[in-house]
Amino acid sequence: MRQTSDTRPRRPRAAAGAPTDDRPVLIVLHQERSTAGRAGYLLEARGFRLDIRRPPLGDPLPDTLDRHAGAIVFGGPMSANDPDPFVRREIDWLAVPLAENRPYLGICLGAQLLVKQLGGTVAGREDGRVEIGWYPIAPTQEGEALLPDWPRQVYHFHREGCDLPSGSLRLAEGEVYPNQAFRHGENAWGLQFHPELTLAMMHRWAVKGARWFDLPDAQPGRAHIAGRFVHDPPFVDWFDRFLGLVFTGDPTPARAEAMATRPGLASARGRRS
């Protein structure tokens, strides 16, 4: 399952648009009450502002990212294969950060949309197995070279996975769905798992997503919460460094002390730029 590639791992160049130029990060969400979670806190700790948009509710996406420091597209209950017009528009829009070589991070659905833009496939397993709860991942040699100390257990909530697009580099792998993290080019990144969840968000997902817990390999809601107290500390520390790598080229931790005393949601409705 180890990715073979002639591409030598190298740290991406420092992302154009560091916080000193005062450009916000574009945050793309897919439900009315969705938030950027602790991704928002961690970006704000680095000095970034957030420009939150919800395409399913009619928010437009920019024609260029010249006015943004980069973009994150988050997850949602929809599939990258759905026929909804906004899904197709988001897939097409991903040509913008790719063509402009802007920092882009896709989380779960956001990663699968990127795979579709790159000509890859998104699908569930034939045996119906899912990843809903805490599951192990293993960094590849390329992933370890870019960022050491990956978490060994991460939180998932998905019924589909994706293949590795041509020219992409696998950074972490799993047993049920092999492609857990990847990079395409210098500045496009995808994660199949969810490092952005706050405890409050996980509680909501464990309640609203209970109908999925009978699927093959899905974990019950109580295991989601119990696993957080065991696995989350190294998970959030890694995510802090990973966001620095993606958006500034520097994985130095930047967690603010305020984050420890503000465990709620970052910018619950968001600030529009």
C-alpha cells in the first residue's frame, strides 16, 4: 500500500499571502450552521482573517484568489458525485487555486472534490465498509519528511473514499481507505479525516449522524466521544503544525493560549470580507 513515486518530498515554498498582507483565508462550508471549527481558531492564532462562504446557500466563489491567502473547502453530507449544480460548480472552481498555485486544503468532501477536479474517482467500497469514528492512519515516508509526528488515530465521518490522482503524492494511508492525506503540486492538499472538529461539533455529529452507526465498521457515538479524550491532544497539535505548513510554509506551532480557554467554535457565523 506504500505510495511509490519519483517525486522527491520537499517542503512547499512559503505560501504567497502570509498574514502580514492582511488577506483572509477563504472558508467554504456546505450547511447553514456549519463552522470552521478549530481550523478557524488556529488560522486566527496565526493572524489570518476568515472569509466564510456557503455555496449551497447561494454564496459566490471568487474568480481569483489574488485577494485571499488561500482556501479551505470543508466537508458536508453531500457526495462529490451528486448532481447538484453547486457541487459541479465547486469542482470546476478548484481550477482557480490549482492554476494560480494558491494554498488550498480540502477536508473530507473538500479533498474528494479536488480529486474529481484532477480526474480521479470518488466511490464507496464494494463491501460497504465506512470510516465513522476513530481509525488508524500511517504516514508515508514522504509524509514524515514533510511533517514528523503524525497522529496515529484520527477522526473520520465518511462513506466514500477516493483514488490518488495522477501526479499526486500520498502522505498518509489507511487500511479501509488507502488515501488519507495527499499533496498535489506545491500548494494543494487533501485530508480524508476531520482534524477541525471541536468537542461541541463532535457531540452534534454523534447525535445527528446516529443513523449511520449501523453501517459496516461504523463506531457508536459513545466511542466517538470516548476516543476524543484519548486521541485528540496529538491530533490537534499536528493540525496546528499542518495548517502552518499549508498556509505559510512554516510548521511552527501557533496555538494561542486563548484556545485552551475557548473550546467552542471559531467564528460561529464567520466574518465576511
